[in-house]
Amino acid sequence: MKPKITIYSLGGTIAMSNESNQQGVAPRLTADDLVKAIPQLNDHAEIETNSFLKLASANLTFKHLIELAHEIEQSIARGKQGFVITQGTDTIEETAFALQLICQIKGINQCPIVITGAMRNPTQVSADGSANLLAATIIASSQESNYRGVLVAFNDQIHLPQYISKTHASALDTFSSAPYANCGAIIENQVKYFMPAHLPPLKLDQTLADDLTTMGDEIDIPILKPGIAESPSLIEMVTDSGAVGVILEAAGAGHISVPWATAIKACAEKMPVILASRAKGYLPQNTYGYEGAEIDLLSHGLISAGMLSPLKARVLLAILTSSKNKMSLNQIKTHFKAFE
Ligand code: ASP
């Protein structure tokens, strides 16, 4: 018996087409349109489609993802065994990680949920959407994908949500898990995993599941990324703005200028401030001892993003601060520690 899977389309380049009176492509295709174009999908699964949204991915919100997770939860109860989500590539690194956390909170990580998209739209020569959708369907149909939670399938590679990032504005191999590694690949239409299932070791409180439903459309957590000789006036504005928290995208191993250090320490007395890096890789905690370096900032209440990129740190902080029972700084720190 073939596994029963649902393919949800959210929009993005994979679902874009043009109209004669308009310049450029926009999301128009349904999940059914995408599936009908690839008869081979039916060799691998019994497929149901759901045209969930038709958006460019910059318009996706936490609310959409929470609704989608709810749909998935109900489909699991109806006997569906795997899920594919097609969406725009621009924000996959955020949505995949957010959906992973939401599914962990809801306790629905048993079935594979595989996100994919396309870099070339269906009107272009050698569009990649069909190959990506086929790969995602094969992954979602494989029992080997169970208990791996959310995965991203792109260009025959399988990536974990906590590591993936979009590295190029137009290249087909834009997605990379570097400096960490992708967890598997599709080879000759077979799923190959290179590592065991690895969900973030988060102890997310199930009570957060109720709080998630109250998440607003807009989340006030700015990412601040200073260049050299930048005035700290932006931090001062944010400190007084009523923001929920701040992600500081510092240089190198988590370094900022002395004026920025003074301002961000004052900010950290009012709200959670996460120290992340504009460079890739794990954030050191105990190497540099000057004012504005990581030892100084972490000892003044900033929380290390560990291996999370600034965008992913923002996703985690957004979810943690959605709790009605406001989390203490220490509780927030404990959750970020899972990524150290
Ligand atoms: N360029 C985007 C994509 O690859 C558009 C989007 O993210 O919706 O799908």
C-alpha cells in the first residue's frame, strides 16, 4: 500500500505564472496544478492536495504556520502519513525552523513534513520545481523519514531546519547547511540519510501550544546589524519602543563597538537581547575580553544564539515570548542553550 500524503501549496516561485497584462510572475498555481504536472508522484504515494495559500513567502506569518500545523495535526488523526509543503524560497530558513518548533510544541513530529520550492519558475527553461516536488514527495513517503520532524528538500539535498540558509539570490544550489551539514540526499529516487534523526533537544512546554494561537500577525523583534562607525541611536529607539526583544547581529564572534555596547547593555535591562553573529558558525563565549566583545556582552545579560543564525534566533525568541505566562530571562536562556 502506498503511503497517504498531503501536499500543501503556500505560493512562491514554484507556483508562479505570468499573465499577459502584467510584468513578471506572481503566485497563481494551485497544489492540484503542481501535482497534475508530475504523474510520477503517484508512483510513490496516494496524494491529496490542499491549496492552503497563494503568497510570496515574505508575506508568510507565524499565524499561517500555526494554522498549517493545526491542519497537519488533524490530517494525522485522519490517517495521513506524510506531508509536503511548497512555498517561496526567500523565507524557507525561517518558516522551516518555526514549523519545526511549532510541531515540537504540539508533539507532531512522528510523520515527515517536507518543505520545498523552486528557484526557477514554471515559465523558465529547466525549472526546478518539479524535481524538488518529486524529491520532497519521495522523502515524505519514506518510513525512514519518520521522527525527523520538519525537513527541507532542495536540489536533491535534505536539510535540517536549524541549519539551512538561503545563500544566493538566484542560483539553483542556493540552499546550504554550512558550516554544519545536510542530513541526507535523494539518490536515484531513494532517500539516503547520512545521520540519525536529530531534533533540537528542546523541552518546549506543551502549554505553549495554547499560547501560540494568540500570536499576532506582526512580531516586534527587530534584528539590529551595525556597520563600522554606526551611531547607537537605533538601539536607543528600540529600547524605548516597547519591542518584545532584540536580536543583535554582531560582527565575528559577537563583537560591537564601545558605544553600541553601552547602549545594548541598557537595552538588555528592559528586554531579552540575543547575541548572534553576522558570520556563520557557532558563537564563541569565552575568547575575547575587551569591551563590546562576547564575554563583556554575555556577562551583561545578553543571551548567546549558539549555533542559530540571527533569523533563526528571532524565530525562537518570537515563539518563546508568545507565552501568556511571561518567561523569565533565565527560562529563555535555558531554551537557547539547546542550540549551544
Ligand atoms: N523568490 C521567491 C521564491 O523563490 C519568491 C518567494 O519567496 O515567494 O519562491
